[in-house]
Amino acid sequence: MANGKFSHGDLSIVLKMSEDKNLRKAGLKVTLPRVRILEIFESSSERHLSAEDIYNKIREGGDEVGLATVYRVLTQFESAGILMKQNFENNFSVYELVSDDHHDHMVCIDSGEVIEFKNDVIENEQDKIAKEHGYKIVDHKLVLYVKPLNGKK
Ligand SMILES: [Zn+2]
């Protein structure tokens, strides 16, 4: 493992079942960067991670991976429907594992922290507004840019 070269056999041993399945289901070959990135998303307490976050976590774990590779794998995972990319203002984007349940985000402009929320009143009001204009919503994104309240944090 120290030389960073894996044969497929070696990788299968360190792979968790879910990661193995997810990669295969997506038609992606099992490679070290792909496995590590998937592991990070599945074990992270923070659901939303930037490419730089991922890059740093891999390096902290002692593996040599270039930032370009991280970007490439994230894009592949996005195309494969494993990850969802959230684009915010100022070229700030994060990735998260695809999930069925809809949610919106708020972004702290001080810390860059991304917080998920869902509010049924807002959801219903949006449906109503679209309907009033003769449409139904097929998708939407709502992002709140926030700052901590005085005294908080
Ligand atoms: Zn999210």
C-alpha cells in the first residue's frame, strides 16, 4: 500500500461493500482516488465537502493524490449520479452524496459552512407561485447567504 499502487485484488479487501457496489453500479473501475473519495463522503460528519476539503483529507490520510485528479473524480461521480454539486456565489461549490429527499441550503459567508434546511411552508408557497403563473415546479434551488447572529460563534 505504501507505494500507492493497488491491484484490484488489494483494493477489494480495503473496500467497504457499499463503496464497491456504488462504483460498480456506476460502471466505474475501482481506483485508489475513487475509493478514498467515496470513503470520505460516507464517513464524514459534514455532508458538504469542497474539492479542496477532499484533497486535504486524502493528503492527511497519507495518500498522494493531485488536486486535478480530485476534480476529475468528483466530476465523474457527478455524471454517474453518485454526487451532487452545489454551486454557490463567488465560485464556491461543494459536493454531497445524492439523496432522494429534497433540501435547500444556507451558506455562512464568514466561515463557508453549508447548512441544510427544509421548510414545508416555503415549499408549498413556491408550488403556489409557479401554479399562479401556469407552471409546475420540476426543480428548484434556494440558497440563503447568512452570517452568524451577534454573540453566536
Ligand atoms: Zn445538502
